[in-house]
Amino acid sequence: MSSLAGARGEPDMAMYYRPIDQQLPFTLVHGGGGDERTRFVCGYLGCDARPFNPLLSALPPLVVVSRPPDEDNWIIDLLRVALTEGSNRRAGGETILAKLSELMFVEVLRRYLAALPPDSRGWLSGLRDPQIGNALRLLHARPSEEWTLDRLAKAVGLSRTILVSRFTHYVDVPPMQYLARWRLQIATRLLERPGVSIAQAAAEVGYESEAAFNRAFKKFVGVPPGTWRKGRSPERQ
């Protein structure tokens, strides 16, 4: 980032690391040698990147939200509260800041979604479609149910053919394949919990047998669930 096209400065790599004595978000003040200085408010959200995260794959590399009009200062208000909370260091501050970060992220996504062209494709555009968005919400809310195309189509008020066509148009995979991937994503979270067996994780996400779960897991993830659990290292983005 620069104040003018082509402007260059000496990088200070220390500014790219979280100070050990500050809560998130933390503020960086940086100047290029002149009177004007720029303030960066930094934070992050962590989430599972593997084996299946439809939101991450649907997001562009960068989302820019301009300062909203004066009558719509929701994001600005959240940012101000976060800065105040971060500087006061009161009890429970990290929890408050985590929730504020989530609210800001959701609001940015809503603004990005509202600005998408009507003919856009992708997972986020699918959420905006009344029937496909409803289908996605049902699959995410009740992944362990015995969903079939007929049942899902009836629940969202579409025929099987139209459901498959429109779902695939937006999400790039048919609904039952999407459900299978989402179940495995949930299963990987369960496998990270102490005391949860592979059979328990399989049953929790809707598999009737551990063998079927093992086959599906290895086919999509590339390794059996036991191997995944043993070699799992945090892969967050």
C-alpha cells in the first residue's frame, strides 16, 4: 500500500507482527517521512481451511469496504468500540473483541454480497438466491439427516431437476455431493475433540457405518480419518 502510485519506502518488518503486550485489534501508526501519518487497525479471524470451506473458496483475495454514509455508520461504530475495548484492557476484553471482529466480518460480507451483480455465480450468490439459499441453510443446519434430492427439493419448493441445475450453477457441485463434503468438514472438527472416536464422529454427521465413513473420508481428504487425526497440525487461515 502507498499514498501515491509508485511511492516507495523502507519496510519495517517489525510492524507486521502482533505486539505481545497488546490485545487484538492493535493499531500501527506509520509515516513515510512527511507530516501525514497513516493508522492501521489490525486483527484477524481464524477458520478451518481444510478439507472443505466453501466460504473461503468463494471470497476474492481482497474485499474493500469504503467509509459508509453518515447515516449508516455500523462498521465505523464497531471499529470504534473495538479500539476502545482494546485500549482499556478490561476483564473479558478478548471475548468482546472476538465477537466484534465476527460482527465486522459478517457486515463486510453482507455488503460484498449486496454489491454482487445479479448474474454472478458462486457460493455467496447461492446464499442470495431464495431457494438455493434455503437449501444451503437446511444442509448446514441439519447435516446428519437422511437427505435425498426428493426431500430437499420438496423442502425448498423446487423440482429435483431444477434444484440440481440451479444448485450446481451457483455452488459448482450437486447438492448431495455438497452435503457429503460438508459432513466431512464437520467430522474433521469432531475428530480434533478429545475422547471422540471415529465411529462417534461418523454417526454424528449422518453415516450409518464407520466403514462407509472411512471410505468417504479417504476419497475426499486423501487419508483415512485415523491418519488425519494422528498427523493433524493446526491449519488455519
